[in-house]
Amino acid sequence: MHLSDVLRTISDFSGEATILVREPWTPSSDAIVHEFPVDLLVAQMTDDGRTYFLEVAVARDLIEDLKSAGWLDGDALVERVVSYATNDA
């Protein structure tokens, strides 16, 4: 699944889950969503090369705020979420 797919369907995931993404973070980066405990999450990140991106709840809130501010779906929205994850999270 691509990061853009995860963010487009963010409401389908539990707010307790975490998004893991292979770098560099772009809309087409390989991404997964996990609900594992932190110790298993760290093992998963080490095993497959994905790194912590954001918690689903944080990404969901950010996307809702961006859409309320007039951002449309698509790569521009994903790039804004990536910018947040990189610079502000």
C-alpha cells in the first residue's frame, strides 16, 4: 500500500494504530498501518525498513483540519502531511 492510499482511507483505521513508511516519504512510498505494542512495532520497523511516520489519530486530525481549510484530496494533501510529519511532529 502507498502512503497516499493510507492517508486517503485514514478513517478505516483505528486511532490507536501507527503508520510506518519507507523513506523517502512521498505519496508513493510503501506504507503499512500497525496496531502492535511499541516493542513489536520497533521490531517491525527494524525488520522491513519502514520507519515511524505518525499515529493514525494524529494523521486523521490533521487531514480533517486541512480539508476544513480548503485542501483537496490528492498528492498536495499528502505532501502537506509529510511536511508535518517531517518538521512538526
